[in-house]
Amino acid sequence: MNNLFKEVLETTGYICEPTKENVVNCFLDYVSEGAFANLNSDEALRDIEDGDITIEQICNNLLRICNRNL
């Protein structure tokens, strides 16, 4: 999983340790900036805590939007 976390963080421009917490924080930053039009920060955090949004989904979505913007 660490390799995936590292790839996500590097792709999104984050310079930090490749941990689940850092990937989640990165995702929440992107949500706050409007990268996911159908999701706000409160909903995202709640869905993550409830397990409705998984770390795998977070990684896939961050990679998808960043690669689309290249």
C-alpha cells in the first residue's frame, strides 16, 4: 500500500510521508478546493469515517483527476 500512497502523494504534489492519513488529508484538501463537485468536506469526512469512501477509492480518484489534468 505504501507504494500506492507514495504514487498518489507525488502525483498530487504533496511532499510528505506515504501514509494513509496523509493521503486522506490530501483528498480532503482536494475536496475542499472543489475537485469533486458532488462532495463537500463534511460529507467526505463522514463517508470516510463510515467506510463509504475507502482508501482505495481515494487513491484511484486522486490519480484519475491528476492524470486527467496533465
